[in-house]
Amino acid sequence: MNNIHPGFLFGLLIFLLLCSAFFSSSETGILSLNRYRLKHMAKEGHRGAKRVTALLSRPDRLLGTILIGNNFVNILASSIATVLALQLWGEAGIAIATIGLTLVLLIVGEITPKTLAALHPERVAYPVSLPLQFLLKLFYPLVVLLGWISNGLLRLFGVDPTSKRNDSLTTEELRSVVRESGHELPKNRQNMLLGILDLERVTVDDIMIPRNEVTGINLEDDIETIINQLTHTTHTRLPVFRTDINQIEGIVHMRQIARLLDC
């Protein structure tokens, strides 16, 4: 490799750094996706969402593929950087390559792509799912072998690698989701959904009015008394009865007679 032109090695090093950024952003982007939005988009037929859902069905194999690719390109990049540094600076190039490549990998291959993927997971996860599917098939024997070994180690620590992640939400968590929906959900719909969630706390006393507090229109009263009652009532609907409130003959809606009262 010492006889290879430095320009070719430098170009190959840049390509490997881009590959490292690809694997880093892929991991963060896919794992940062909103699971409920992902399920919704997959049901709607979004191809990228379907691919990501398939990859996440076996997270051990997904992570195995990403880590195999990421470690391979990082180790190869380290070797190439060392050779390139030796050609340019001699023995001192080893220290220069170690420090320089570490900084470059952290910035270009880790921090920057992972931050970008965390901020825009859907823009990253859906496009990268296609090459990841290909790499999973390419590395499949190695991925299965490494997965079998890692799962065996997990079982030694009492962890079941086949257990499914529980994505269900409690009532309080669902309330938080509704409150934090922001502009995605109008305020009136937020209040409506929160009201539905609060129904479990509602008692009969909160809804029903005690019989002795029920007010209505007695048809036996004179017309002035009835008009005065309709004018000053704070209720939208009033029961209509004759003498005994238990003998209700109908319900009067204030909107229906508002015009008559104005006249």
C-alpha cells in the first residue's frame, strides 16, 4: 500500500468518512423515529416506512448490520490514514494520523450526522432503509452469527432478547401526547380529547342535578310569570310540566323562543 498514490488514498479516505457518516446517521435516524407516526405511515402505504418497520422488527440484526459496516469503514479508514501519514510525514505521521483521524471521525463521522439525524429522523431514516436492506442481505451470515453470540450473552445476564418492546401508553402519557401536539392539533380538539380521557374521573354527581334543584316551566303559572322565568333563566333547556315536575310534558330550548321574547 506504500506504493499507492497519496491522492488515491486521500480520496478513498474521504469516501470511508462519508460511509461512516452514513452508518452513524442511519442508526440515530431510525431509532429516533416516532413509532406511532411510523406505524401510521406504514399502514398508509409509505414504502420507506414499510422498509423501516421491517428492519425494526429485528433490531438485533439491524444494529448488527450498522455496526459491522461502521466498524469496518472506521478501521479501514484508520489504516489508510496511517499509511497516508507515513508517506507524507514519516514516523511522526503515526501520531498525526491518530489524533487527526480521531477528531475528523468524531466531527464528520459521528457528531454531525447523528445530530442531523436526531433533528430530522424521517428525512434520514426512510432513504437509508433501502441500502440497509441490501447490506443486511449481504452481511446476513455474519449478522446472524454475531446476533446469536450477543443474544447468548444477554441470556447469561437474564435478559430475554426475543421479548417485544412495550409501546403502549398509559392514560397520563396519552394526556401528555395530546397536550404536546402543539399546532398539529387545534386547541378545541385537544380539549375534546382530554375531556374524553377525563370521563373515567367523572361521577354521577358531576353530571346529574338533584331533583330539588331542577327548575322548569309550570304550564299552570300565569303568562307573566312564565315570561319572566324564560327571560332570566341561565339554562339553555328547561323542562315543561303541569303542576307536578314529575309529569314532564316536554323540553323547551331557549334558542327556539329567543326571537319571541325579543318581540
